[in-house]
Amino acid sequence: MISVLHTESSTGWGGQENRTLKESIGLKKLGARVIILCQPGSMIGKIAAAEGIEVKTCRMRKHYDLPAISFIMRLIAGEQIDVISTHSGRDSFLAGAAGRLSRRLPVIVRTRHIALPITSRFTYSVLPHKVVTTSEYVRRYLVSAGIGPERVIAIHTGIDLSKFDPDNTPATLRQELGLGAGVPVVGTVSILRVKKGHQTLLEAIPMVLEKIPEAVFVFAGDGPQRENISNAIKKSGLSGKVFMLGLRQDIPAILNSIDIFVLPTLQEAHGGVFVEAMAMRKPVIGTDVGGVGEVIKHGVNGYLVGAHNAKALADAMIEMLGNREDMAVMGAEGRKMVEEQFSTEKMCDRMYTLYTSLLNGRGR
């Protein structure tokens, strides 16, 4: 049995923390012992403990926090840690340093979850033995930033197919909104942030309604742009056509209720929400930015359009909604792709294989 210590200095909750939790659960199922080290009061600690994952806490006040490094070194020795898997900048420095200083000499792996520029190469090129990225796009960026290509491997974030199961998920949204079965519904799910491209979608909607006046649009999510988006909907006279659903806990049910999924994002490391929609057999439309092209194959499971291009986005929605047979084929292709490449099980198998291969390479 290998012992894996996941470290996370972030106290909030998002895609990064969710992947770490899913990997921890999956590794445990594969027979590994998993511990998550986080800050007191952090969301990942609370949620992981509820899921039956062993949790340790330690204050990580800054990158050069000597008491934290000392605590992690004692944890490595006491729990006989084989692998340290780090996630944010601060814990990557602290746990990486502790691992390098430890007599046990655990394998150190850093995961890069986002596509933003790195601030320090030290926690990528010196401390870890391997760097994992959540998409090929992020891997290429790290290599371009000077990280040796032999040190970096892409392992896509997976989703739980038992949760995103179109055959066993109620499609309740139409009834909630009072929509008939034949009404075309276009949906998007994301945090309401400028970089997600909601403004481009709002510019495209009137063009779609010219051709398909019965169509309606649903926005699920919350965020800093909520008021601006709400005002833009009212100003454009779209209040009866665009429904803002807010933050929802029933995303699989929402995705199962729509006809197509659209997100004209301007920046995306991986595009996990497209994968969720694909798992629900929905054809998807996204922008050809970041790692989106790794999950959307144009003309196969959806369409890719240029960023900031409302006309191209509208044309793609009109074309897709105009051919129900193609929509069904694309939806089926998307589900097949997720099952083959983007499930949580696939992700965990790849991570477990990476950890064991690194350990075997060191005679452990």
C-alpha cells in the first residue's frame, strides 16, 4: 500500500479542490492510503472528512513558514508518506521543501490546475519530481515557460459518471420554468465572470431568436457579473427569453433538461463543464481557446467558434438547433468520449500509475 499526502493551502472551494477530493476518493478505492493536509477551517478539509478521507490541518501562513515545514516533515516521517501531491503555490513550496529535507525522501508531484502565468519556477522545476497538468494546453504553457518537457505530463480532470448519468437523472427544469417539451432550450453553466464570455452570448441571442423565436436560454451560476448580466438582459428586452437560475446544486438535472450547451469562454485551462454536458449526451458549443479544443472535436461532438465572435456563435446555435438528428449523434459521441477519456476512474488510474511508476523508479 502506498501512502499519498495531498496538500492544499487554499481555504476556498472550486474546481481545483474538487479534483483533489475526487482523486483522493479514487486513490483510496484503488488501495492507497490518502491523507489531505489543509489549513484549519478550509472547505476541502470539511468536505473530505465527510467523505471519509483522513484529514490533517496545519497553518500555512506564508511560503517561508518554518513551523509549517517542520510540521510536514514530522507528518512525512510519522505517517510514512511515499508520495506528496501539492496543488497551490504556498503548499507546493512548504510541502516540497519538507519532502526534499525529509530523510524518507518521498516522491513529490505538483499539479497545475489553471492556465494563468506562473509566478515562480522554483516549485515546478526544482522541488517536484514531476508536474501534472489538467490539460495538454497547460502542459504546453509550462514547457514554454521554461519547465523541462520531461518533467511535465497532462492528466485530464475526470468527472463522476454515476453523478452525470442521463439515463437516471430527472429532467425537471422545463416543468420548473413552465416550458413545453418542444421548446428549444439552450443552457450554460459557469461562474458569472467576465472571462466566461456571457456578454458574447447575450449579443448572439437576438440573432438566434430572429431565426428560432421560440428558443429560450438558461444561465446557471453566480458570481461578480451577476448584476451586470441581469441588467444587460433587461436592457436588451430579453427578460422573457433568458432565465437566470442562480447557484444550483442540481447541475446534472439542468443539463439533462436542455437541448444544447453553450459557453463562449475567453479563458479555460480544461473545460470541465463541457465534459459534464457531454456526459449528459448534450452537443456542446465552445470557443477555441485554452484546453477547450481537447474536449470539443468540431463537427463530432459539438462546434468550436472564435472568441468574442457573437455572429459565429449565433450561427453555430442556429445550425445545431435546426438539425435534431445531428444533435443526437453529437450528444452520443460526447458521452462516448467522456467514458473513454474523461471519467474520474480514468483520471485516478492514471494518477495511481504515475505515483507507482515514480516510486518503482526509485526502488520503493
